[in-house]
Amino acid sequence: MGRLTGKVAIVSGASRGMGASHARAIVAEGGQVVLGVRDETDPRVVTLVAELGDDARTSVLDVRSEANWQGAVETALASFGALNVLVNNAGIVTMGSVDDYDLETWNDMLAVNLTGAFLGIKACVPAMREHGPASIINISSAQGFAGISELHGYTAAKYGLRGLTRSVALELAGSRIRCNCICPGTVATDMNEGLDVTGFNAMNRKGDTSEVSSLVVHLASDESTFMTGADLVVDGGELAGHAPALQSV
């Protein structure tokens, strides 16, 4: 308890899944949070706000909108008087073969998964400079290291997010703003419901959202003040390699 006392965060994609988990973890450690959501009347959002109480506010946030991002920053400053943590969590996924993957789908994937993070950083940095030390946490993916067939837009965006993390980390280090990247494997969320991961990672299971949120807390806290431009992989061994190939007798 108390690892994030005095910290104020914006979490995008906070209505469910990992985003909601990150918000809960931040508040549990003494922080305050602005929940970036698409629909403030969503029953899941209403329930989450009631659970988190006075330490949470909502802000309508389509991450493709500069105006929405500015609104989230203004909500943080007006409600809590500071902004020193940004969690770029919002993401979408769409599969399709190269033949079937149209330009509109490609553009949507990059707009939400990569450009949305850039817009969030751009909107938050001025306030973070005033209220540092600060931490930007980008949620990439194991697919930011290794592609999956027919996951073209998602893979490209998550690779790109790792690159953005590095360029931002280098630019902002002198402003007391760190920027790091968490790369989860398959996590048990609505997006992955029904997905069979048998043999997909060494642990033969999906990760729990709390196992990612624990890293969010670490990166948001003053425990990680010498970390910037880094990737933290939490994937159950997915990227470590493969089991031995079967040998004929």
C-alpha cells in the first residue's frame, strides 16, 4: 500500500480488461486515476467508478482524438491537481490475410494502437514536465517482438510502439519523464475469450490482468527511477523459444 501516493494517472482503454485492472492497481497503491473510456454510461464503467470512489474520474477518450486527450489532461489537473503517469493501454485487434486486409482496417489498427499512444504522449507531456518526476507506460505486446500470421496491423503497430517508446525516452529523460514499454503475451481478457493457448507458452496458460498491472505499478512508482526506454516482457515464456522437436525413433 502507498507505493503510488501522490501519483495521478491517465489510463486509456480503462472500461474493461487490462485497463480496468491497471486503474484498480493504481488506486490500491494510493494513486488517483482518470479513466479514459469511450462511453461513461457503460455499466462496467459505472461499476468501476463506484468501486474506486473519490480517487477516480472518467473522461470520454477516443484515443484518435486530440481534443479528447486534452480533455483527459484537463480532467486530471482540475480533479487532482497534477499529472505524472500515463498508461497507453487502449488497443484493438483484427485478423485477415494480406489479400483480404483492406486499407481502412490497416489505418484503423495503426490509428488506435500506435497513433493514439503518440497523441496521448503529446497531450500529457506539458503537464508532466510541471509535475515530474513522471512516467509514460506504453502497453505493447509479445507480438511487438514476434509476428503472428494474419495479424498484420496489430503486429506492425506493436512493433512501432516499442520504437516510439525509445525515441520518447531519449528525448524526455532530461525533463524527468521516463518512458517504458510492457509487452504482455496472451492475457485473459474479453478480447482473448475462448482462445486456446495450449502449447503457446511454457506455462500453458493465459496471464492474469493483475500480472501485467503489477508491472504498471512498478513503472509508475519511484521504485523504477533509473529505468527508461526499456521493454518488460510478461508472456509466460512465449518468446523464450520452443519445446524440443519430435525425433523419429
